[in-house]
Amino acid sequence: MKLYEYKGAPSPRRIRIFLAEKGVNIATVQVDLGSGENLKPEYLSINPRGLVPTLQLDDGTCIDETMAICRYFEELYPQPPLMGTDARSKAIIESRTRHIEFDGLFAVADAFRNTTPAFANRALPGVTDPVAAIPQLAQRGFAAVDRFFDGLNRYLGGNEYVAGERFSNADIVGLCVVDFARWIKRSIPEQHSHSLRWYQAVSSRPSAKA
Ligand SMILES: N[C@@H](CCC(=O)N[C@@H](CS)C(=O)NCC(=O)O)C(=O)O
């Protein structure tokens, strides 16, 4: 089994942290997004969309999408559980993870790609025809990121972790998004004391360095 990934990108980091929390080591292959290695035929034969991460199983099956890969590992290595243990906790973790993806991850990506000159004609990641940046999408992204930060602080006002009293995949995604938001010069607002307390705790876990 091999994980195709890139150390500098937020989605693969989610998987590295996920695996570190489970104490699982797997072989990794770096795909250099900076030099466009993800768009070369060799990688496109692994993932025709030209995106990382991709997990290649020993029988050659390729699984992409970060959530799908995390789910696969959760099934293989259930301990410690990171995606819930019963109907209620599974649903709450999934719900908050999706809020963080929509309001946070995709929004930071929109704000970043639609304001960064290097992506002026490559506003979508991976394999696409040239596509122009749209400034209004960046604006929408910044608005959603504000909503992400508000939601994060609200969740953490009632719980130690994003989805309850136990560290979960929702915290991993939250941590990766807070760090990704630096790319658009956004950080946890100073009045968000719950988020600041949480960030201190989760970014100090050994897995955060994975
Ligand atoms: N929904 C996909 C998103 C994957 C994605 O967008 N990956 C980015 C890195 S975080 C990428 O491969 N970018 C390539 C590019 O910019 O061309 C997932 O969660 O796996």
C-alpha cells in the first residue's frame, strides 16, 4: 500500500495526522505539486484528476478523496476511533467535518486560488482546461472563512474538542484548515478564546508534526 501525497498541501496532511493518531506507518510517495508532477502522465495513470492524495492498494486499486481514504483506514485500524463509535457520535463528527470542509477548506482554497497571480489561469486544481480566476469567488471564500471561524469557536464553547469530549477527525480537519488559512492571511480571531485554547492543545499533539 502506498500513499501518493505532497508535504506542502493541506489535504494530504489530514491523512498524515490521521495515521499518526492511529500509530500507523505506510509508504508514501511525494508528488511535487510545485513542479506540476501531478499533471504528468505517470501520476495521471494513478489519479486521472491530477489531485493528491491517492492511496494505492497492493492489488493496484487507487482510492482518492481524503475522506474516503480516512474511512478506509478507520475500518482497517479502528483504534483509536476518529470517526465516532455509535450512531450519534458518527453523525456529529461527520456533520462538523463537513461544515469545516465547506466553510473552511474549500473556502480558503477559493480565496487563495482566486487571488494568487500564479493561478490567474488555473483557478481550479488538478486537470482542467485553463480557467480564469474570479475575484467574486475569492470574496465569497473570505466570507465563508469568517463563518468557519465563528462555527469553530461555537463548537468549542460547549466541548473540549470540535465534536465532543473526544479528539476526532473533525479536529484534524479543523487544525489543517486553521493552518491553511494562513495562506490567505487569516487566523483565529483574538476574541475566540475557545478556539485559541483548542488550537494550542491540538497543534501540540505529536501527530500535528506528521
Ligand atoms: N477533494 C479532494 C481535494 C484534493 C485536492 O484539491 N488536492 C490538492 C492539494 S490539497 C491538489 O492536488 N492540488 C493540485 C493542483 O493544485 O493542481 C480530496 O479531499 O482529496
